[in-house]
Amino acid sequence: MKKLFIILTLSLLVITQGCKKFTDGDKISPNSPSTVTPALLLSNCELALFAAYGGNLARTTSIFTQQSSGNTDQAFIYEKYGMVEGDYDNEWQTLYSSGLINTKKLISRAGTANPRYTGIAKVLQVMMIGAATDLWGDVPYSQACKGDDMTEASLKPAYDKQEDVIKAMQALLTEAIAELGQADDKNIILPGADDYIFGGDKDKWIRTAWMLKARYEMRLSKKSSTASQNTLTALTAAYAAGLASSDDDCNLIFGTNANEYNQWYAFCKVEREGYIRMGAKLVNMMKAINDPRLPMYCALSDTTEYLGTPAGEAEMIPYAGKVSTIGTYYASPNSVLPMITFVEAKFLEAEAKLGTDKDGAAKAYNAAVIEHITKVTGTAPDAAYVTANASENAGSITLEKIINQKYIALFTQIEAYNDWRRTGFPTITKATGATSDIPRRLPNVLEERQYNPNATIVSDMSVPVWWDKN
């Protein structure tokens, strides 16, 4: 596997420094291009996406939903919702300075002559701005990433309403699908190994774009009476484009060198061992149904029983040191992590059909559960498990069942937090000892309050974002 973070460093050097002269004369090294190439920019964009989706944002939202637990130090503060303004400045910078600004450069550099690159860039841009608006609400977008203009306005962008951001995301995805559908000979250059996610496979990027469309149509379930129908329309297009299995999953990719590690592994097993362990909510849900994924989700810790920490109780329970750590499926050096998957699409289908086609909803739900267990364990679930947990019908399927199983399947993903805010499932209560309710958003970005007078500042983490309001 390529040395991902070495490439990132080289890419940043090219972006910031350009090429240097061999001498004081006019000869330029042919190995140091004066402008960064689309290939280097694409790799950079994907690395920023990996950092944003696989790092602190995912860990924090996992703690909020009690899939995992902050057992000590800063993670225990987060467990009781004690994060403060400025705690996520680095994540904001990753999304904007390392991510969105480079997708903009990639779109500009690739131009109309390379629609494959521009299409991928727009999908990546949607994922980045999507994470930002989901977690902070109103965010800079239409005026963002124009710092190269060096005008006062470009350095202090206005914030767009979340409703407008999501509309813009859907428009970007429509453009991306059209561009990705262009024939190979319509491109001067084509992505390959520089695309860590799909190796330049345009069909998989198109399926990902349609799945993202479905995700953000359903995101509006509290705001739009057509959310379910729009979701089904997008999913129908995804299936027509060939979406049929987990082989099309859009994943975060990692390597086996220390600077390439899976971020859950790096944080929980190498850098901050013991800070984050499994949450009792997720572990107990899985134990209650004898879920075969449990040994892959959890690693035993000086005990023969899989254990999770009840939210907020790490300093009170006598078995805190025996609580299971994150298992090897999600936290080994080069474990892939999901961003948007076929299984999520099937759960979205189940939810979208629930109001008008309960039989179809049940079938999609059953397929999602079986597919995810097969993916994680390598074996289809046994007959007893299927009978108990994946044999729903029109009379038994409910939203709670759909989202509870989706919650299990989306472990390590920010999306589980978005679903909880949107649906109220699974049912969770605030952490013991917490002085506030479970946050509905992340705290302000300190640098934005300090340096951007046009920033929309919401200091109360209990205030829902726009799509979270009934």
C-alpha cells in the first residue's frame, strides 16, 4: 500500500511551495512541477476525508450515542458532555483547510477536460460539507474556500443556512453523477491509484453519489413530507446503476505503517489506551440478541465476558478496567472503516418504505441485517438468529427495529448520531452525572468566533440544528 501520509506531506509541500530552482538560474527540476496535479490533489482530498470521518468527530459522536464510552481523562469529560468552545478547531480545519479548499482546487485544476476528477471531487466535497453542517448547523459554504482571493470578504465568509447547504449538496451530486458518467475518452487524464477509495472506478463513485443523495433526502424526515419518496427515488437510481452488495461500500482506507494506522486503533490501542472503551448500550443490545458480531466489535479485557461502561459511570464501577476495548474488526492497524455502504442503503430503503409498503420495508430490513452480519463475520447468521431478528413482516416491522439494527451496523460512524437525533432511536438517557442533556450539536469553533464576525455562533449544544427540529 502506498505511504499515505508521506504522500500527504509531499502534496502539501507542492501546494504551498511549488517547485524550487536547481540553481539561481532558470532551470527547473522536471520532478518538481510548478502546479500541483489533479492526482496529488485527489489523494490529498481523500486523506483529509479519512481524517475527518475516522478521527475525533467519529469518536465523540460514538460517545454521545453510547456505542463507546469515555473512560478516563479528556474522553471522560466528553462522556459527560464537558467539551468546550474550541475543542474541535482542528477538525474544522481538516474539513475546510485540508479538505474543502483542495476539492475546490481539484475541480478548478481538472476543469471540463477531466470530468472524472471533477465528479469525484464533488462527491468528496459533499461528504465534507455534509459532516460540517450535520454537526454545526449553519456553516460557511457559498463564500468559503476563497482565501486565495485575499479580500476581506473571502477571509471572513458568511454562513449559509443549513437548508441551503443541503440543497447545494444535492445539486453538486447531480452534477457529479453526470460528470462521472462521461466516457473515458472524454477525459485527458483518468484517476487510478491516486484514488485510494475506488481506484478510479467511475461506476462505484456513481453508486456512492446516489447513496449520498438518499442519505440527505432522508435527513429531512422531520422537515419534508416527501423525504421518504425522494429517498426511494435516489435508491432506485442507485440500484439501477448497479448497487447490489457490500462490494460497493465507500470506505476509509488505512495501512500498516504507524503513520497510516486506522484512527480508532491509533487512538484506542496505541496513543491513548484506555481512554475509550465499549459502551454498555451497544454491548448490552448485542448480548440480548446473541449477536454474532459481538466478538468482532469487542476485545476482551482481563475477563471472559464482553462488557460495556454505562454512560458516565467509569469512575464508579468496580470493573472499569475489565470493560471491553474496541475489537479488531474496527480497530486493527489497517482495518477499513465505513463511510456510506450498501447496508445503510438497505436500512434507508426500509425506513422510506415503512409508511407505504410495509412488506417492502420488512424485506429491505431483513436483507440489511443479514448482509451486515455476513460482511462482518464472514458467515451468514444462523437460522435461530434470522428467525428472531431478521424475519420481520408487514405486521411486525417498526421504525424502532430498523434504527436499532442500523445503530448496531453503523458503529464507528457519525451517521448513528444523526439517526438518533432524527428519529429518537435507540432510546438512550443522558450520562450519569452529566449536567446537561445529550448534545444536539458540537460546540462553537473558537477561531470562527474570534476571527470571523460573520460566523453564526450557537453556544448552547442543546439547540438542534435545522433538520433536527420538528
